[in-house]
Amino acid sequence: MTSNIKTGAIVTHKAKNVLFAIGGQPSIPKCLPSSHPRVIHSSQYAHLVPQMLNQRDAPYRVAVVGAGQSAAEIFSNIQNLYPNSKTTLIMRSEFLKPSDDSPFVNSIFNPSYVDELYQRSSELRHSLLGDARATNYGVVRLELIEHLYERMYDQQRELGKDSKKWPHRILGSTAIAGVETEGDRVRLIVRPISGASDCQEGVYEKSDMDEIFDCDLVVAATGYQRQAHLTMMEDIADLLPQNPEIDSAAGSEPNKYDSRIRGRPVNVGRDYGIQFAPGKVSPGSGVWLQGCCEGTHGLSDTLLSILAVRSQEIVNSVFGGHEKDATNHIPSEIVMKALASGFTLENREIAEF
Ligand SMILES: Cc1cc2nc3c(=O)[nH]c(=O)nc-3n(C[C@H](O)[C@H](O)[C@H](O)COP(=O)(O)OP(=O)(O)OC[C@H]3O[C@@H](n4cnc5c(N)ncnc54)[C@H](O)[C@@H]3O)c2cc1C
């Protein structure tokens, strides 16, 4: 069922096969207002900031929340765009840490790694994903870290050790303790992390450790969630297996790491197809997931690295191309080789490559 976002008109479409390829949804910490003219998500940065901050020489005060590549890039970019700005990077982690692109760990982006990971138990997969997180999450390219370090060092040399006097500050191990808004004004109250988590919306107890930042712009560079397909499928929860009926190709019992809809496990096959309860869905029909199977298929699932191979596997699964002799089957190696040479899947010549 789709709804026209302008008119609100609802249209029902019938299809034998459905693919959810809806990407990530911006994730904003609960303590920040989700709808405020001066609070944006990093995904909006490039198109909104030129309108919101339209005077190059103005002394804009900008807070960036996060510790990953997007946060660090935005923190640096604001300083370049607005030479008189004051910027603050607010991070829960103590340090900016480099992304890991060393060769052993990088093998998780090989198409073959999906098979290796998929067959493990949920617990082991979760642990392996945790081991490899520094390839993609909460990490920054080393060159940018070094650039920011030099900028901090220059400020210390020129303005002294008291970082409160610096225009650009990185606050590590810092939580947002409170947020105050009035009209389009926004004030962040931050404090060193002392075991407590960020404030929940509207809850704030003062502390001597608090520092206050009045902001012209707050950018939440706090990542994405990939759960929207679960909400969209709520109405078909009854087609999913009850716990005892589970017939997972991964051979794993459901546990706390598995996605669920109304308590029923959403098991995804190696072919990215959702495993419905036996007999509930006609043969030749189904629902496939593109880009939201990180927990079962690995960190490459949300990235471009094996997008072509993944797409091919889904197409083969939908149209039966997984049979070795099917005419529409294009072996993964050929797709990878063709892409490396600049071909796209739309190019008909790919089959003859
Ligand atoms: C800042 C950033 C940097 C990145 N850098 C890299 C990188 O260096 N290397 C790499 O491999 N990958 C990178 N990625 C990941 C890369 O962007 C994704 O792998 C890629 O965009 C995934 O494509 P997709 O089509 O699955 O999802 P998306 O590109 O997110 O597309 C999803 C589409 O679905 C639409 N949609 C969502 N919900 C609905 C709905 N309810 N109804 C209709 N349409 C809907 C969205 O509007 C969007 O157009 C980066 C991502 C970000 C955010």
C-alpha cells in the first residue's frame, strides 16, 4: 500500500514479489528534538546548511554530535565554510578513532564472506560483526584525524591550554545532559560522561560539571537505523513462523539478536528472502530485503561493496536464476570483473564479458 505524500491518496498495488530496498532512516538521539528548525541530521547537511547559514563571515555557533566520518567531516567543513564560526564536536567516545581498512579485516567485504558469516550462529555473527565494526562505524579516516589534531594543536599554541577559549573544540567522553529550546533558539547542556547516559527528552538535572552551548545549528551525525521494513510488514506478521516452527537455513535458534515482528522472528534466507511459515505463502511469491540484513549477511550489506553481487543473487532468487543452468544467471566473478571495468548491470554486453 502506498500513500501519495502530497495528496495523501492511498493506492494498493498487488505483486507476487516485493523487495524492500529503502536504505537507512536517519537516527537522532532521543535527547535532541526530532523536529526543530536548528537541529538537523547529517543526511540533510549538504542541502540545508547553505540555506540555514547563508553569511560566510557570520560567527555561527555550530555543535556536531557524533564521532564517525560524517561528524568529523562536518565539523571540519563548517570551519572551512565559515571562518568566524565556533564549532564543537560532542562525542560519547573519548577519542576520534581511525577506520580499519587493513587487509585481513577488509576480507569481510568479499562476496564470499557472506557465506562464511551466514552459516554461523546468531551469537557468533553478532560477535564477529562487533569485531569488524571499526571498518565502518564510529571511525574516521586517519588523514582527517591528523588534520583535526593539528588544528587543535595550533589553537593550543596560539590561544593557550584552556580549550574553553578556543573557537573549535572536541569534547570527548561527553554526554548531552539537557536541551532547552525556545522558538528557534536551541541550547545544549553537556557534561563529562560519568556512567550516566544522554538525557531523555525533557529530563534534566543540573550539575556543576555542565557546560552550556547556545547554537545556531546542531547537526546530529549519529547514523542510521535499518528497521523500517519491520514496521511496514506488521500487517503480515501472521505469515511469519511461531518460534517452534522456525526452519532457518542458518540453523540458528531465535535469540535476542534476531529481528521480530509482534514477537515472531523475521528470519532471512541466504538469498535475502524472508522465511515465512510453511504453507503460508504460495510458491513463487515472497518478500526480499536489500540493505537491511547486516545481522545475518554482514557489514557489506549496507554498503556498495558487493551491491552488484547481492542484487544479482536477489534477482536470481526471485526469477529462479539460482539454478546453475538458468539462462539469466550471471556468475558473481563476471559481475565483479565487469564492474571493475566500469560496466553497469544495465549494460547488455555484460553477459558476454
Ligand atoms: C554519508 C555516507 C557515506 C557513505 N559512504 C560509503 C562508501 O564510502 N562506500 C560504500 O560502499 N558505501 C557508502 N555508503 C553507503 C551507501 O550510501 C549505500 O550502500 C547505498 O546508498 C545503498 O543503496 P540503497 O539503494 O540500498 O539505499 P539508499 O541509497 O539509501 O536508497 C533508498 C531509497 O529508498 C527511498 N525510500 C525510503 N523509504 C521509502 C518508502 N517508505 N517509500 C518509498 N521510498 C522509500 C529513499 O528515499 C531512497 O531513495 C555511505 C552512506 C552514507 C550515508
